[in-house]
Amino acid sequence: MSDTSTTAPDPEPFRVPDGDLDDLASTLAKTMAEVRQHGVILDRLGSEPAPASVELPPPDSAPSALADFAQEDAPASVFILALGAEAYAIEIAALSDWVNYLFLPVYGREISTSRPWCEQWHEHPEAVARLHALWLAWQQLTDAEAGLSGPSMWHRDHLDQTLVHLRAPDGPFAACTTSPTRPNHRVLATPAPQSEVAA
């Protein structure tokens, strides 16, 4: 007895042009690498206690000098010093993770009087501003959409310049002791703002 039932023909296989396969494979590989990297960071955050030496400033002490200049109908700024107290606390916590788990282990280098660093960097407004800008650029230029030269541009245009300013002998950490046996932390004084302009 023969089978007389009719079956639908198999659908045509979907064919992607060979030139597009390389782009798709590259994009998939980058996405998978980012997912793995995020997984590693999440594992570290879940398994390691927060370092005792890093205490985030309370939300009500967040710098707000720039926030005073913001207009209600103006778009929100991504600059950390312009954020309100709650947004600042969230952003500084995320920045601290990036600084502690990626930036310092890779780019920290040896601390000396000619290249100072302060463990309490989050209490130096200039350091916070520069590291935050560096982190924002890192997010943009390591994204797959930045292209293959994005990381190189980040190193050349952002990292190198930030390190020169942050770790300069007269930079924001100049008053902080570099010896681990004699830690000293001091925020340098800045000029007082003028409250009134003379007429």
C-alpha cells in the first residue's frame, strides 16, 4: 500500500550572503565576549565583600554646585558632578566598581611620589569628574558599534590624558601620602567661590 497523503514541501533554506556572515559572526563574538565579561563582574560583585577602605559619601554630601545651574526644562546631564544626590550615589557606586575591578587592576601601575594615587579617590572631586568622564568614554568606545578602532581611540584620546592629569605630582592626589605604611589622605583646598560680583 502506498502513502497517498500530500505533504507540504520543505521550506527553502534561509541563505545569508557570505559577506554578511563575517559581520554577523564578528558581532556575535563581541556580544558573547561582553556577556562573559559582565558575568565575571557579576560573579565578583556577588562573591567579594566591598573593600573596607572604600566608603562612598552619603547621598546628601554629593557635590551639587553644578546642579544649581541646571534648568528644570533642560535635558539631564550625564556629568557626575551635575547629578542630584540620589543619582550621584548610584553613579559613584557604579563608577567605583569599574575603577576597582577594571581600571586599577589593569592601569593602576606602581604608586610613587611622581605618580601618586589615593585609595579614597572618590573624595577628590576632580578625580571623580575625570574618572567618570573616562568611564563614560570607555562605555562608548568599547561598544561593538564603536568599531575595531574604538578601544585604541579610548587609550589614546582618553586614558592617556586622564592618567597624566590624575597622577601628576601636582594633581588632585598630590597631598596624599603614597606610602602604604603611612597612609595620609587630604583633599587640596580650592579657591572659595565669589558670592557677589562687585558692582
